[in-house]
Amino acid sequence: MATPMPSPPLARPARKPTHLLNATVFGLAGGVGLMSYIGVGHGMEALWNPTGAVIISGGITVAALLAFRASELRAALASLRAIFRDEDSIADDITELVTFARLYQRGQIQRAEEQGTRAASPFLRLGLQLIADGTPVNDILHVMNWRIQKLIERESVQSRLFRTLAGLAPAFGLLATLVGLIGMMAQLGTATIAQVGEHMSVALVATLYGVVLANLVFKPIAIKLEQRTARRVAMLNVLLEGILLVRLGRSPTVIADALAEFVRERGDELHGQS
């Protein structure tokens, strides 16, 4: 009797490349254009004040170092790449999950496990491993919800950091304003008009720096990161639903249809549609 040929390895679906978000690019271009317009109207040299810039940047840096751990700061800086990336799609993850379900239903446990180990998503990979190990549904739900909660906690620190910086920037702008006013008042009796103007420049331009950093830099970044976390949690919950359906023995066709509907519903919720 001929020896059966070994099954070919299951290939992992190729990930679609991510693209720059047009909204982010346009927002950056608009911010640069706005500041350039203000500078052209009032003179670029009038908007530059080294003392105010040092107070704002130094104050924000010191406050961030005091308020957050070094690992949190590194993670927040690394997360900045995410605001330039398109939304992550779970289409490939759903394909991997349905393929696993098809093999699992046919009793091809070994091939199903191989498919699970090739899953690109660590979240999906863990869920499929739990299925292959015969883990009870309640235990799968507990473990996977714990993973989702840890993701929320980790990424909320990143967005909270930029929210904090958005609140600190105007405060240090006010500090620079006070420094400028104190210097002006200290020399009010003997200062020339040029010296008075220099101190007023520190006071006013530093306030401008704080307002711009808070409302055109830090707050938008925090909002982008919060939206990204909301989308990721929604998509992970869709995958969790699929993992539970596989464990409950639903057919691959039913799972694929259900996940497609879940994706559509989650998308509608995130975009405010009913």
C-alpha cells in the first residue's frame, strides 16, 4: 500500500500593507499652514522666543519624567506611529479562524493546531490554542477577556500621557508669562522700550506656545490613540465571539457569516450609526 503524501503546510494569509491616514496627513499640513500664515502676517521672528521655548519644553519634559515611568514614556513615543496608520483589518484573522474551524470540525486536530500556531494575531493564536487543548468555554472567556482588559490598561496609559501633557502645556505657558512680566516689572523704572518689548514677548509668545501645543498637538494625539484603542477592542471582541463559536461546535459557514455581521455592527457602533 502506498504511503500517503504528507499534507502541505498551511500558509499564513499575507497581511495587507497599512497606509497613511489621509486625515492625519491633512491635519499636519493644515497645522503647518496655519502657523505659517500667522508667521507671515506677523513676522516669523516675532513668533520665536528662546526663553519661552525653553520654559515650555523643559517644563513639560520634567513634568512628564516625574509623572510617568520611563517604560510608559517609551511606549507613548512608540505609539505615535499608530496615528499615521490605517485601521487594522481583521479580515485575515477571520480567514485563519474559519480555516481552523473547518479543520477542527473535520477532526483534523493536528492540522488545526498547526493552523492555530501560524495565526498572525497573538490574541487569536492563544484562543485557538485553548480550543485545541479542550479548554471549557467559561475558562476561554475568562482568559481572553483578561487579555482584552490588559490591552485597554496598557494603551490607556499612552493616551493619558498626552492628555496630561495637553493640560501641562498651557500651565507652563502661564509660567513663562509670569517670568516675562516679573522681568518687565523689575526693570520698569529703568528699562528701555526695547527691553520692555523683550519681556512682553516672552510673556505673550510663551502663552501662544502652550495653547498651540495643547490644542494642535497633544489633544489630537490623545484622541487618535483613544479611537485606536476603541477600534482594537471592538475587533478583538469580534474574534472572541468567533473563538467561542468554534469551541461550541458551530459550522464554519455559520461562523463566517456571524463574524461578518459582527464586524459590520461594530463598525456601525464606532461610527455612530444605528
